[in-house]
Amino acid sequence: RGLVRRNPDVESVHPVYRFKGVDAPMIGTGQIVLKLRSGLGDTGREKLLSDYRIRIFDQAEGLSRVYRVVPVDSDVEVVRLAELLAADWRTVWAQPNLRRPPRTPPAVVTSVEFFGR
């Protein structure tokens, strides 16, 4: 994976997940969305970030104590890390930030002679 990431022709590399009951693959963004417990404070937040070697990417607009975080180390498995964070008493919840690729409409093939005119 590191070799692919170092290739200058490759823009990004992310894991792809397939879940039962979901018809399309889910692509990892390398981020985790988490909500911190109220009353944790700046010191508690910084300790959580340090304990899990994560950093704040940004704070969710309009949502109190909700952050997108990223691991300091790029090879960390974010699904597993999100599970660990979700079990931590300092968080209300944590989940990997996954995205679903857009559906592309099927190409239209017609046999009508004047279709393209």
C-alpha cells in the first residue's frame, strides 16, 4: 500500500469495504466522525487525541462537540480505531467516515437511425 501511495501518478488510496445488505462498496475516507462527552474540556479532548494518536481535521458545523478526526499514522485501520473510540468513556459515539461511490447511469444504446441528429 505504501508503494502505491508514493507513486506520483496516484492521487489517493483508500480501503474499500463491502457490508452485508449493502449493494455498493463503501470507500474509506481515512476519517472518523466522533462526538465527545459534554464536560470533557480542552484538556480531556487533547488527552483523547494523544491516547489514540489522532488529530482534529475539522469540527462539524452546527453540531456541538462533533469532530472529524484523522489518525496521525496513515496506515491505521480507521474502522477498528472507530470501534475503540466508540468504547471509550470520553466519547458519546464514533464511526468511520465512509462514502458510497456515485451511481453512474447505464449508457443508452439506441438503434434509431436519426437519434444523434
